[in-house]
Amino acid sequence: MSSAKTLTATHHHDTYPAISPTNPSLSQCGKTILITGGGSGIGFEMARSFAKASASKVIIMSRRGALLDDSAAKLRSEFPKTEFIARQGDIGSDDSIISLWEFLHSHNIFVHVLVLNAVYISEDSSIHIGSDTLSMDKAELMQALDTNVGGNFLMSAKFIKQGLRPAGQQLNLLNVTSGAVHTNPAPDTVYATVKTAFTSLIGRIADERPVEDVQIISFHPGLVYSEVINLLSNFSVWAASPEASWLHGRFVWAHWDVDELKADPKIQKHLEGKGGYLKIGVEGLSSVNVEAFLIDQN
């Protein structure tokens, strides 16, 4: 079944065996995980799921120090075998991002998996659902772009270019994005714009780097409520494993059944033959590479 919401017959609302973090094939043993926006909500639940997958270290980053410390204490109590590091920081600040990576380097901490979960959402009602786009405050728009695109870009660059990275060591980068990237018209102009922009940018980075270097997957977590939060957090562990390598550079929904995706011959054919399949593009037009475009102009 294919619709605006799913490519698979099954549309999950709860976790299921294929993405269980206790699966040996999804093990994060010996790995260090860094989660932005990790102090609460889905970020906190992702930290729990990676701990269930036997991650050695989980670093949770958030702007709210008190909340962060409380979350880290809860995680340490539940998962004593995993080391949890709480780091206050703001992806909207270059200085904060640089300070984070300098701290990690100085403490000889190499990060294997980066989860980009933090997001800046303006409180300005003039730029939200049902508003007139041309009436928005430009400063709010630029703040959203600087944080959600610029901040995530800098985090990605620092991650991939870590000085402590051993030669040949594969990395995993997860971009928590939104179904708004393929919603038309977009329900929230700024949120959809920044999510689309960064999903496109990280897709470009994936095009430039093979999966053996850094496996990059963007996914829509869906509406975060109690019934599905285990699904979303466990999906992140699956997406950071070799089981998901065939989706390198693609956008998916966490609700889709991963076994059905992999077993569907039409989907596999599209993945092998269409460079733009499950990527940001223009609806109605097939993707085209630069070489083919230039040839058509001659």
C-alpha cells in the first residue's frame, strides 16, 4: 500500500521485533552516541533505546541545564552499565558547538553516532499555521534557518571531521526531520522550510560520501505521544545500524515497516535506479544528474 503517509502495508504505532534495540544485529556495544535535544521527549527516549542496545556512552545535549541533569540521573539509575554525559549547549550558537567538540576531544571521547534531534521553533504566532507568510518577522525566519540549518550543518561537519576518528571508522548520522518536507501546502511555513532545507543539505552530504564513510538517514518521527514513542526511539537504533545501510541518504517515516520496505521489489528497484528516490526534489519531475542536464543543453 502506498499513500501520502506510508510505502508499506503496515503502518506501525508501536515498536515491533525488527527494530528492537535488544536485537544482536542492532547492538551499539562499544559505541558513543551523541543526541542533541536529548534532555526530554523523543531525545530522552532515544537515549534509553541506545542504552538498551548496549551503547557504552550516551551524551545528551540540551539548552536547559537543570532538566538535563535530572534526565541524566534518571538514565544512570535505569542503565548502570552505560555511561551518560550531560552537556548543556545550544546548536544555535557556533561557540557552543565548538566548545562541545573541544570538550569531547580534550576528554578523548570519540563519537560514533550523532542524532540531530534539537530544533528551534519560534514562539512568534505570525509564522505558524494559517499565518500570512509575507507578514512573518524576517529576524525569526533567519533565527530558525541559522539554528536548524546552520547549527545542524556545523554539528555534522564537526562530527564527520573528528580529530579522534580512526582511519576507516564508519560513522552514523541521523537527521530527525518532519513529514512537513513533503506536505503541500506546508502547514507551518518556517518549520517546513528549515526542515526541508536541512534534509536537502544532509542528503547532498550523503551523495558526496559513501555509506562506508558515514551512513546518513533522515526520518520523520511522526506525532510524539506515549503510544508511539517506543517505536520512534527504537527506530533510531535500527537506523544507526548496518541493517539500514541500504537507505543511506534517504528520507523515511519511522512508522513504515522496515522488513516490508526491504522486501518490496518495486522499492528496491527505485532505490537502485532512481537517484532522487526518497530524497528532496520537485514533485512531477524525475531527478537528473548534472552530466545529463548539461548534455541536454547541447
